[in-house]
Amino acid sequence: MSLRLYNTLTRRVEPFVPLEPPRVTLYTCGPTVYNYAHIGNFRTFLFEDLLRRHLEAQGFDVLHIMNLTDVDDRTIKAAAAAGVPLAQHTEPFVRAFFEDRDYLRIRPAHVYPRATECIAPMVELVSRLLERGLAYRGEDGVYFAIGKFPTYGCLSRVERRELQTGARVASDEYAKEDARDFALWKFADPTDEQAGAAWDAPFGRGRPGWHLECSAMALQEIRRFGVQTLDIHAGAVDLIFPHHENEIAQSEGVTGQPFARFWLHGEFLQIQGTKMSKRTGNFLTARDLKEEGVDPAAFRMLVFSTHYRQQLNYTDEALEAAAEGVRRLGEFRDRLVEAAGAAEAARGADAGGDGLPPLPILPPLPPVEELRRSFTAAMEDDLNAPQALGAVFTFVRAMNRELDGGSLAPVQRGAALAVFDRVMAVLDVLPAVAEMDAEFRAWVETHLREREAARKARDFARADALRTELLARGVELEDGPGGTRWRKRRGMEGGGL
RNA sequence: GGCGCCGUAGCCAAGUGGUAAGGCAGAGGUCUGCAAAACCUCUAUUCGGCGGUUCGAAUCCGCCCGGCGCCUCCA
């Protein structure tokens, strides 16, 4: 069994084999930095994060490229309206994007090419297309002539596209030879100049069209390997047409090679059953979640609970359910660590490390072997994360049962922890550690000692009062045979007494 | 009008020809001073509806009902 992925190009699930194993070149369409990215954007980025992590867990050597669109109609308009240079407007949103990415535990791409820093390769691409007769100069820009590119439409399968009757045939398209042609380069207008969004080019001063940057940057980044074909190009479904279709035309028009071998598209996230819309206020940003104290692991869990090719309806109830699952996993791991000996297994240790499981003195536990097998099988089946999660929870219940029985040998517990951590390295859905200062910690310890004394004296009223007081500050207790364990609930302030 | 997706328990959600994973919520129980956590048991004779194909269908086909997306710069 090996990885199989749904390829939009063929509309089939196919075995994934990179061009030159173990290297995988992965290009994912990044954000347009005109505003804060919303949770729909992040659903897509999370799906890509899962893909990346799974590939790496399988031993692939991934080069992950994600572009930043820092020049387009919206960024220019906003910069011009604010009377500031383009870069000054976009920079805060770039920083915000990286912060949100880190908050959601999305692994950074290896490179983040920015459109404004890749003008030269874009100009080069347009020149080549003009030379080949695939592009032409119009009145307001350079256009790609799709009529000259016979395979146009192969990705979206809308060959000989019929324009919707009476719609979208805007009056400003007079400059095109064919209404379906798309802009490669837009000649500079006063607004562009004002925002500093204009560059000289042999075919006329202007700025790149949206689709151009992805082709130029992707080809530029993989040139180091001497190839002109990406292994995987991913994005959300709305990009299939026209964005990715146009990228194919631009790139293959120049290279004559397939632009990408696998095209992966994630479905939309919806809120309250409908598409997010800024107009109706029906949208959320990652920062909104952060401000509400949402554990990033809960959001990841929510996202991975639905297959990436299914629409996901975001609701508060679903997020709470996901948060409960996350809590359960964290609880389980804490138990396992305690049982396995806390020293070498502190939270956050590199879960992908090797050397485990150690000497098989005892036969491997069936649940451990089962998780190893079923998790991988689920993920290899077109990243079936919901099914993989099912395998994880089945493992958790079985292992909790073993832990309750108390008859596990240390080596078995270590093996269980190793496998569990390996799985978590892919999903990364363990609860965030609640932040608290030393003062708070001391306050908790004092109360715990006091409660312990009260319990010894069988003054349960006093003990329960202390427990209530602790709970009010988000501290939950668990009395066990080995003493009282406590845990800080996330999202409740844990300092400044 | 064209292309496409979806409808599985109170909620979320896998499963796409062989007799319904998993999570959340709920009920009862074990453990506990009481809790909490964990575990055990229970909770869809049934997969939007109606037909058809088949030894066998949630899974394939047809029709209908309901929801959603894309169709030029929106992840």
C-alpha cells in the first residue's frame, strides 16, 4: 500500500509517485495580503499542512513553496486609498499571516516568494509567450490567447466554454481578441503608479496579472532541480478555474512540459451552512478564534474531522465537540507519559524521532500494531483524516483499558507512546499547554496542599470549597491513588492574581 | 443554461457492492468521601424519497425532493 491522491486533472484517485523520489515539489497557492486571512483560507492551508506532514512522515523530502500575492487590484486600491506605498500596506498583513499560521501550528513553507520580488521572471515569462505567439498586446495589457493553446480547459473540463447568457461580459473587455483571454500583464495606470505598483518591461510598463506569479515563482523555485514540472500543486476548489487553468496555459505554453503532475483541491469551509461573505459579515479570521481563546488544536481537529474534499460547515457546537476530543487525547497522553516514565517523554518532544519501539521482549500490543497499520492506511487513502482519527480514538480507548488494568510493561507503554506521538506529529491535535506564571503555579500548589490536609482530616466541606475555588480559576483536579493531579483549562487567565 | 458536490443516530462524520467506524451529547453502571478522569453497557433492523439492477445496495442506475459550490482574478 502506498499513497493515493485524488488528482483533479484526471478526476481519479491515483497512486502518487513523485518525479524523482524521494523529492516532492509541492506548490500551494498562498494568501493575497490585502486583509487578514479567514478561517476558510486556513482550512485550505491546514489541508496542505496535513499533506505536507504526511508526505514527510512517509519519508519524502518535501520542498514546499507558498507564494504571497502582494500586488493585485485589491492591494493596489487599498494602498492608493490610504495614500501609502503598496509594500507599506501589505507588510502588516504578511506578518499577520505568519502569526496566524504559527498559531494554527501550520508548518512554514520552505520558501515564500512574493510577487513584487519576482517581477523579472514574470517579465521573462511574458516575453517568451509573446515570442511564441501565445500572447498579444492589447490596449490595456498583454493577454494570453487561449485560442492558440489547444489543451486549454483540460483541468476544469470546460472546453469550448460557453459564456453564461447575459452575464459577465463586461464592457471593459473590448481590448481582448477573445472574451475568454486573460491578462498576463496590465499596463500601468495612475493608481498603479501612485501605489508604486508599476515596473518597466519590454512590452510596456505595468504590473503582473494574478495568474502569472504562480507560474513564474514555481518554475523559478524548481529550476534548481533541473525540472519544469511540479509534483503537486494544491489550492482550494475555487482556483480550479480560472486560476489554475491559466497557470497551466502560461507555464506549459513556455516549457512544453506538464506544469504539475498532481492537482489537489480542498473544499470550502462554510459558516452557518453558507459561504463566508464579508458583505454579510458571515466570516471569521484566525485572530477571532485566538481572541476567543480557542485552542488551535480544536480547530485543527474540527478541520480534520471532515475529509478535505467535503464541504465543512463551521459551527460553535462542532468546535466544542472537537475541543472535547482534543482534551481526551491530551488526557490520554499525560496518562501514558506518567505510565511510561515522564523523564524521557516530556510533552513536545520530537515525535518523529526514531529508535522506538525498543527491544521486543514482550509481544507488541495489538492496539499499537493496529494503530500503526490503520492510521497509515487511512492517510494513504487520499488523506482520509476522519478515518485516521477514528483509528486514533479506537487506540486511545483500547490503551486506556490496558492502563486501567495496570499490567503494562514499561517497554509496551514506551512503544504505545512512540506510535501515538508519531501519529500526533502528523495531526498535531494535542491540546495547547495553558500559559501560567510562577505566581499562579505557587497559588495552586498552596491550595492543593491545604486541600490535601483537609481531606486527611476528613473535612470534606473545606476540601470541596478549595476545589471550587481552584475551578473558578480554571484548575481542574483529579484525585488518584498516586495523589492529586491538576490541569489548567485553556482560555482562562492564569496569572495576575 | 453549463460543470460539479452533498443529503448516514440529537449534533459532527467515515464507509461507495457483502450485511452501519469514530467523536460529541445523553442514559445506566464500575471506581471515588463526593467529584473528575478512565472503563463497561445502552442509544440508526437502517443510510432524503420512490422505483430498478443484483444472491446481496447506504454503496450501481433512473426519477423526484432538499442543500451547496464554480462558470474571469474568491481559499
